[in-house]
Amino acid sequence: MEWVEAVGRTVDEAVAEAMNALGESSKDAVDVEIVEEAKKGFLGIGGQDARVKVTLKPKKRQRRRRGGRNRDRRNTEGQGDRAPKAKSGGGQGNRSKQQSKSKNGSKNRRQKPQQGSGGSGAKKVAVDKKPEEKADIEEQAQVAKEFAVGLLKAFGVDGDVVTKVEDEILFIDINGEQTEALVGRKGAVVQAVHELTRTVIQRKTFGAPRMRLDIAGYGARRREALKIYATRLAETVVEDGREAMLEPMNAADRKVVHDAISEIDGVRSFSEGEDPNRSVVVAPS
Amino acid sequence: MEQGEIVEKVVRYVTEQIVDDASSVEVEVISDGEDSVVAEVRTAKKDMGRVIGRRGRVARAIRSVARAGGDEEGLDVQVEFLD
């Protein structure tokens, strides 16, 4: 699901901002959640902007097309009652810092495959920054593709899996009208499939490459919305001269924000807090 | 289609892809007769660490796709890893 958070002097302004960022003009197509009401200051001092979270309703299909393909992605009805069970269970809580680092920060980090019954000894991560001894990334792409195709089949869902390798990064795109069901709340299932694909690659080949995995264009849409949101937030920060903190997000999303901010003069960004509550702060530079 | 069939297929497929000894993987989906199921996963002992992963990452991912499978059937899903 696609959403953005935005601020404005009034709730209406904030909503307009968010809808703009989402590229959506119909209020019927979005849900609005007011995170903070605006407070009037005194002579313009001490006021507080309104903060809203605007989510595209799942009914509404995006206009976005990938690669010129014009699939009519019908809505996957019949799963409307997923919200209550999407609660992120206990799992989320014990995310560690290390994980998040390894998720994003490490280039070409190789992991020794865990051999057989080994457990303890195999845990050490061998860091090999030189991309010389490449585990064959084309082979890894093949493994990823086979895994994803099998996964779709297990779900009983039709879809295409396309892989490509660019700059040593393995891109895996899973598309098809029914694959929307594999996105999950805030892309949780996309992340899970990513994790599993990496695990399978690691098991079947030597190490795992850097990967981008996307399902039903979710990541692409989300990155785009995030980028726009970050850019607008940066403008506000420049105007107000005040820092702004975004809501917590994972390392990949934070990188999107950092990258967007780095292209804008007058602002800088950094992250604060511990995963899973690590957040990007945009500050005047 | 039997209740929990997608959940079973998805959990089994993913687990088998991750372990060394795929023939020892057992997945049993137990229904409470209403709209929730428990998937019990058993693997060879040496493979359990792999299925759970560092800090439970892999297990969490398996739970997540299992829930997505359950969504397809309108089921609440729990996954338990047993040895």
C-alpha cells in the first residue's frame, strides 16, 4: 500500500501536499489519518504544523506502468479482511542493529555457506570487499528466478519473474495481476520474499549478491513516493530552518531518503535511533 | 480445496528450498475448524538453524509468506518450528 506523510499549516494543506506527492487528485481515492492537528501559534511563533498520513486506497489502481506493459491488474478482492491479521507479531521487536547494517551497508559481503551440521563455527561472516572471486551472479540470478517461480506456483498465483544484473546488483521483478497479494502490509511480504530469496541463493551458490526485489511494482511506487515526499520535506526544512524527522523506516527506504536529500542544497540528512525505530532526520545544513 | 492448502504448499516449498535435507521436511497444517490454522514445521535437526536463521530472520520471513498464503484463503496463520 502506498502512503505518504506530510505536514502543512492546516490539515487541508497537509493533505493537499500528500496527495500531490502521491500524484492523486481524487479525495475519494485516499484515506487520511491525522497524525497531529495544527496548533495556532502566537504571532506566528510556537505554532505547530498539521501532520497527516495519506494512504491510497487499495481499490484504486495506479496509473503507473512498468516498462510500457499494460496489464490490467484487477483487484485482488476477497482478502479485504487482512488488516487485523497483518499485525507484525512478536517478530519485529528483536531486529538487531547488525541486521540492518548488513542489509544495506555492505557491498559484496560474502558469507561462508554454512556447512552441514555446523552451527557455531560457520557464523562468522567473511568480509571480502574485493569483487574478484565472484560467485557467478548470472547463476545466482537463475537460482533466484527458479525460486520465485516456484514460490508463485506454491501460492497458486500467476506471474512473471524477470531478473537482470546491472552493476553487480541482481534485480528481481515479480509481476502479474495476482501478485499484488504478495506485497503485504507496507511491503512486509516483499521483504520476506527478498529475505528468503537471499537465503536460498546463499545456500545454493557461494554468497549472495546485492539484490533488489520487487513485487507488483510496489517498491518502485514506494520509492518514487518517498523521494517526492523527501524532496518536499527538504523544501520545508530550508524555509523553516528547522529539523524534521520522518517516521521510522527500514534501511533501504532510509537510503532512498538520504539519496534524495543529498541532491538538494541547504539540507543534510542523518539517521537516529535504533532499528526498528531508526528514523531519518532532515536538517538545515 | 482443502483448508490451509496454500499455506501448506508455501511453507513446504520455502522450507525445502532452504534446507539440505529436503526429504526430512514435514509440514502439517492443523486447523481449528474456523478461520485459523497452525503450520507445524519439522526438519532434520541439523537444518533447523538454517530454517530459523540468524536472529530468527528466516523464520520470520517464512511466517510472513505463510500469512500471505493464509490471506488468500481468509485464514489466520501461525507457524511453529519444531524439532
